[in-house]
Amino acid sequence: MSDPNIVSRFDEIYSSTNRAVLALITAKCKCTADINDIFQETFMELYQVLHKRGTAYVTHEKALVLRIAKRKIARHYSLVERLYRVLPTVSTDGDDWDSDIPDHDSGADSMEDIVIDKLMLDEAKKLLREKPEIVKKVFYLFYETGHTIPEIARLLSISESNVKHKLYRTLNEIRGLLK
């Protein structure tokens, strides 16, 4: 059974650091498909540290969690690279845009509309998969995490105009594709 002090301390650290950790992982990852795995592994290790060493061990919570995240990124990519050398059929390309259209429980949409929506979504996913990782990261940070354009520029070490260019140009391509 979990110690309530550990759970409450974990929740406190998570709520104060999750945004910074997600930003760091997104900026440093080679592939956007790896972001959620590394994020989850980071906080699982934090919980293990709290459980093993106690809540008093953590004095600089943000520094600890960011250090764990950096190690997780390094370990993840060293393992992926080793696997790729041994098994060349292992794909390091991720499909980060695999969420399906929500189930339509109301009878308002016809089957034809649902199929058309699914086909359009598949086309948009395909276009995004073909984009460079930096574009995928901009989309992920903007739409998934809610970061602002200046925050994204700072995290990815690119100019704000470059972030806007990548975001709006790709959006225009998607709009053109879907018209």
C-alpha cells in the first residue's frame, strides 16, 4: 500500500514540474512518438525515488525531475540505437498522430460522413508524418501541451517567426489538402 505522504508529495512535485519536463522532453527527443513514453518513465522513476528514499530526500524538485528526464532521454536513444544496429527492421519512426475519430454514439452523422471524416483525418496524419521532426514538435507543443509561440521558440532554440512559419505553413497545407 502507498504511503499517503509519498503520494501527496509526488502529486505536488508533478503539478509543479510536469510542464517544464514535457517541454524539455519535447525539445530533446528525436522523434515525437517517444515523448509520452519518456514523460511517463520520468515520473515513474520519480515515484520510485520517493518510495525508496522518502519525501525528505527531494529538496530541489525541479532539478531532480529534469535530471531524471535527461537520463531517460539518453537511455531511450542509446537503447533504440543499439536495437537498430542489431535488428535493422526496427523502426525508429513514430506515428504520433494515431488518435482515432471519437466514436459517434448519436445517429446524427451518417455513415458516409463518418467515413469521409476518417479519410480526411488519415490524409492530414499522412501529411504530418511526412514533415520534419521540428514541425512535429512545434505542432505537439502548440496543440497538445498548449505552449505559446514564444515558449516554443525558446524551448526549441529557434526564432518566433520560424515557429509561426512552420505552424501556419503546415496548417495551410492541411487546409488545402482537406478542401
